[in-house]
Amino acid sequence: MQSILLIGLNHKTAPVEIRECLAFSGEEASGAAAALKEKDSIDEVVLFSTCNRVEVLLTSSDPGRAAVEVKTFLAHFKQVPGERFEKALYVHQGEAAVRHVFRVAASLDSLVLGEPQILGQMKASYAAAVDLKSTGVVLNRLLHRAFFTAKQVRSETGIGDHAVSISYAAIELGRKIFGELSGKKVLLVGAGEMAELAIEHLIRNRSGELLVANRTFERGMSLAQRFRGKAIRFEEIPEALAQVDIIISSTGSPDFVIVPSHVKSVMRSRRNRPLFFIDIAVPRDIDPAINRISNVYVYDIDDLKGVVDDNIQDRKREAVKAERLVDEAVIKFRQWMENQAVVPTIVALRKKIEDIVDSEFGKTMPNLGTLSDSQQAAMARMKAALINKVLHYPTIFLKNGGCRPDKTASVGTIRKLFHLDEDV
Amino acid sequence: MHILQLITIFLYLLSTAGYVGYLFFQQNSWEKAGCGLLLTGFLCHTAFIIGGSLTTGLYPGRNMYQTLILAGWAFSGVFLFVRFKFNLRVLGVYAAPFAAVVMMMASRVPTDVFADSRFFKSFWVFFHVLAMFLGNAAFALACGVGILYLIQEKTIKSKTQGFFFKRLPSLELLDSVGYRCIVSGFVFLTIGLAAGFVYAKIAWGRFWSWDPKEVWAAVVWLFYAALLHERLTVGWRGRRAAIMSIIGFAVVLFTFLGVNLFLKGHHGDFTRW
């Protein structure tokens, strides 16, 4: 009997020092999968490697030996002593392995719950395995089901909804205010890593002209050049408020840089078009009283963190639904696996009975002398009837699993009873 | 109650259930069901009105009953237009129950008291009534959009993204749909008033007779004219525009119902009950 086996480590079991030692680049992964495929104990194999996990998924008729071989192979291939990562490794077999694969694909096992990249990474690894022809019936089916379930989880639950990073949360808010961000003018006040990240997101959303205001004009100019924007002087900020739509502020200033009077005076010339302030600075740059002005919205770093925390909680709630979908998929896959086991057993059983009947007929027939055609036909009919009658009830027993939920047990019984596995 | 009216109410109620389901579960299938049911209800509603007019040979709008039926019809029609034009799906949560309530109100008023039927043979009257109701329906939708705007604005301002944040569209979309509703409502209202003046001249020999309904219609017209003027000149948009569209609709409602119930005048006949 073939068994599904998964051996690996991830961000929960291994610190980054170990993960980076074992991570495979794309080419390395193909080479490693090809080498693993050559092992006697391994039938089908796929290797997944991302920055958060390294996992080998395989099928084997001797899972114990396969697990040891994979461990020694990893140590050898990556030149890392086995004992360094031994403890971080998890080994899942059978249904546990299936569940693990489904959960990983559905991003339930990710560092950021519901992040969408993992599915693409798994698909790429699988495509590489298909190129190598290292997968067969079982893993093909398993991975297709995993991808299907992952899509189902994404569309039927809210696990991927809503930003779980500060800069994405800001973008999402912008979309709820402006509808589209394309063409919206942005003013960057001061500079900081997080502000730059937000700017990059905005540019990806095709935002309009970018203005950069910095205390030191020179630094502002170099920033503006990087993002193809225009530098303005710090004193020009109040006037710039009349033209821009989104303001991202992250100066080191101890006092508010923009106060309500600045905003009130421009709202009329803006004809009340909305203004969105994103204040990433600590201490804050934007007076929170500005939020009270009509059509003006101010979010500071804590507000954005609050949004992100809420969204993470939402995702956790949605994950419960996702686990249920995974459960269903695991059960369906188990049924498929069992049927896979049933069909070859039926075939083997028929072959076994046919062989017995044929060999006994072969021994007896010569002693009967020459038979007429009609006598030979009658003997052949008897042979067929004998085989069918003997097989009738065992076949039914296999097909309905002996009225028990787990078909593998009845398959095992039949295989032992009729001695179908010669080597056992 | 006429069987078509019953079916219409039933479909509008089912559509309401579909939209409420959409609001909670956020699955497009719920919205599709709600929209499909509303569309079917609207067709049924149309058949009901046309059938009624064909049997009597008169344009609809002769008593409170027919007036409400016509108002509900105009409202469903205008909502469906907005739904497909702007893809503002969540508005169905407001529109479907609104249409259902109007139709149910119609089923509670007597159907057998009528205004003088001679008015309802003139095309001008029909044109006047139709334009007025389409205009009022557009204002009713603007009010619904305004309510959605205020809810969404509050979730963003208060920084608590609760139930509504992800369920409601962007402020920009709500603001622009509300604005367009008011512009089209205003156009219909103007056409309706003009048609009314023409018919008043034909029927009573004068354009204007200080009838309370006429006065209030003029108030409504001036109100929305001021609202549009302020938007175009100083940019009355967002929160203030939303509040104004809600107040405006309250004035419309009073003009539509209140004037006929509390004040007298020649329009009173058309909403007898």
C-alpha cells in the first residue's frame, strides 16, 4: 500500500538561521527533487521551498525508510549536519500529511494568516515537479485538490480580506475615501521607511503627481528624484494642501506640522474635495483636531495599527470556516484514496482466482481426452461462472467497505485472506 | 387586492430578503437573487399598472391607491437604472424594502374613491404625473445614498471599521451617485412642473393658482436648485450634500403626502382615501 508522507520544517518549528540553511533556490529544488525521485523508497515527490518553509511531499510504500532517506538527503545536499535541524522537522503521514498540504495551500499555516503568495509558490513547485515527471496519480490528485480547496477558501471565506499591514491599511482607507487612487496627488512630508513603503503602494495604484517636502530641501530633492516627484520647500506645505489629495507625514518634528487653520483655509479653494492625512510620525505631525473638519480624514499610526489588529482578528474568525472547508476536502480525498486502493485489489483478486482456476484446469484437462467443441465451450462457461460466483461477495464487500466507514480495513482483510501481496 | 399587486409585493419582499442576505453574507449570489426578484417584481408591477389603465381607459393616479402604486413603480424603476448604471448594489438594502412598503401602504387604502375622471384623459396630466414621480423617486434614492454616505463617513471618521466599512462602497462613489440622482430628479421635477403649468392653463385657464401643492412643489424645486447651485459654486459635497439630500426628501414626502392630508387644494382629489 502506498502512503503519503510529508517531511519539513516551517517558521513555527525552525528559526530563520536554520530555514535559510535549508532553503532551496528554484534550480536547486529541481535538482533535489530529481535526486529524491531516484531513491528506491520514494515513488512520487514534490519539494516546496519558500522563505518560511521547506517541505518534501512524497508517496512511498515504505514510509519509515523514506523519512530517514529524506533527512539524510537534506543534510547531505545542503551540507548541514542533521542534528542541527532534526528537532525542527515534522513528519506527517497519511491523512495528517494530506491535511497539512491543504492547510498550507489555503494559507492557514502561513506566518501572515491568509496571505496569498503561498498558493502561487506551491503551484510553481508543482509545475517544476510535473516537468521532472516526479509526480504520479496520487500527488497529482492531492495537489489539484489542494489548489482547488485553497481557491474555495479564498472565495468563500474572508480570510484574504482586508489589509494586515500598516501601509496596505492606509491604501485600503484611501480607496474607501476616493474610490480610485489613480491620479490622486500625494504630498510626502518628511521621509521614513514606512512612508516610502506607502508611497510605493500608492505609485503601484497609479497615483498622480508626488510632492515632497522636507526640512532640508536637498534631502527632499533626492527623495523626489527617486520617486519621480517634485520637491517643495517646507514652508510651502500650507499652499500645497490646496492641490494634493493624500498627505503622508513622517517628520521628526516635536510639534504639529499641519494644524486645523492650514486645512480650513484651503477647503474652500478645494471646493471641499476630500483630504486624507496619513500620519506615521511619532510624535504626531498632524493635529488630530483636523479630523473634525468636514471631508477631511486623519489617521495616525495607532489608528492604522488598530485597523490592522481588527483585520487580523477578522481573519482568525474566518480561519475557522476555512478549517471546515479543509476538513471536508480531507474527507473527500480519503474517500478517493480508499477507492484507489479498492480498484487494484478487485483486479488483483480476480487475477488470483483466474490463475488458480486456469492452473487447475490446465492440470485436469489433459486427463479428459479430446473434447468436442461444444464440450470445450461448456467447460469455458463453467470456468467463467465459477470465477464470477466466487468473486461476487468479496467484490461487494470491497466496494461498500464491509459496511464500515474505513475501506482500508476491508481492503487489508481481503488482501490477507487471499494472500494478494506475495511478498508479505 | 389584485393578484398582480399581491405578486409584486411578494417579489419585493423576497428581494428585500435577498439584499439583507447580501448585506450580511457578502456573497454576490444573494445580490443577484435580490436584483432578479426586484426586476421581476418591477415587470409585474408594470403589467399591473398598464392592465389597470387599459381596463378603465384612463391614465393612472386617480386616488391615493393609484398614486402610491405609481410612486412605488417609479421608485423601483429608478433604482434598477441606478443599480445597473453605477453598479451600486448595496443600495438595494434601502430600495427593495422601500418599494415593498410603498406597495403595502397602497394595499391598505381604499381603491374605490376617485377624482374626476376627465383629468385623466389628458396626456399632459399623465406626462406631468410621470415626470413628477420619476423625479420624486430619484430624490428618494438620493436620500438612501445620502444615508449610506453618512454611515460610511462615520465609520471612517470614527476609525472603527465595523460592520459597514467593507460592505459599503467608497465615499466618492456614494457622493457622485447621490449628486447624479439629484440632478436627474431636478430635471424630471422641472419637466413635471412645466407640464403641470401647461395643463393648468388648459384646465383652469391659469398657470398658477396658489394651490398648496403648487406652492410646496415650488419649495422643493427651490430647495434642490439651491443645493445644486451651492455644489457647483462653492462645492457643497460630501457630508453636507448627504444631509441636504435627506432633508430634501423629507420636504418631498411632505409635498407628496402631507399637503394632501393636512392642507386642501385641487390636488387633494387625486389622493382621496
